[in-house]
Amino acid sequence: MKLLKARISSYKSIVEAELQVDPLITILVGPNEGGKTNLLKAIQAFNPDEEFTDSLVCQSSEAYREGYFPEVQFLFGHFSQTEKDEIVRAWNERNGAVGQVGSNEGGPSASSAEFSPDPKNSLSDFHTLTVTKQGNLIEDYHFHVDSTALIVENQERDERLKEKLLAILPRVLYFDDITLLRGESKIDDLRGEDPAF
């Protein structure tokens, strides 16, 4: 799977930002102190083992005034069949829990319908997976397949489902110092097969 878009809210100097990600290479260009590093750090903060703290909340944001943490949202696409199968399996193996699939409009309860692990009512035809992190707990992650929210009423089963889904997602690695970077790097080298890049 590929990260297609990252949306950041209320992280350090970022009130709201959206980054379109090219499946091959994306380059951030901007002045010093322009927020490039904060954007990358916010993306790294998506990992489950990275915790939000009060010091990370943008003081110019509504989240700061309301006492909320930042929010990081990833939109994934370009799944292999194996990745799709793993996501469908995680949903269908939620220990027989009866969950809901609901429209994102108006919150999770709007236009919700019962969803069972019946193969004819599976998620196998989805194109995108949106994952939102709004805090440090497993319940602070929210998942949507295309525009459909994945919700399990039972909290324990919901947490197990989220843990399985998070285990499928790629990890974000952030390097503070890369000695490989020179004054000039050719895009063809960056896109090539050399593992050093």
C-alpha cells in the first residue's frame, strides 16, 4: 500500500495542513523555520508508539483551547491483493462481533447498517483506507474503508480489530541526519534500486 495523502491538524506550528504524496517521491521545499520538519515529525507521530503530549499542540488552534491533542490522518491506496486480503481478514475475524459500517457524514451513527462477516458483504472491493490518530490510546484511532467507517460496538473487540489493522499498516521512519545527502541528488538516483537511497 502507498500513502497518498497526509492531513495534519494542530501540531506544533501547523494549524492545518494537507500533503499530497506521490507514490514514488515527494520533496518538501520551503524556507528555514517554514514548518517542513514539523510536518515530517507530525507524520512520524502517526506511529502507535509515538505519543502526543500537550507540548505538541499548536497554540494557535482550536484544539489547544479545547484541550485536545493534534490529529494526524493518512489516506492509503494502491493495495496489493495480499494487503487487501489482510484488511478484509482482520474485519471478518473480529470474533463474530456484530459491527457497524456507517457513513462518515454526520458521525458514525448516521446511516449506519449492520455488517456481518458474510462473504457477499465483504470489503474486498475497497480502494482506500483512511486512518486517523487523535490521541495516544488505541481507541483514538479511527478507520474508514473508502467512505465507510469500521465500527465494532464491543470495546474489547473494537480494540482488537484496531490492533490488527495497525499491524498491517506501514511504519513511518524519520531520520534527523542523513549523511548521504549532498548538494545535489539526481531524481533518477533517488528513484533507482540503490538501497543507500
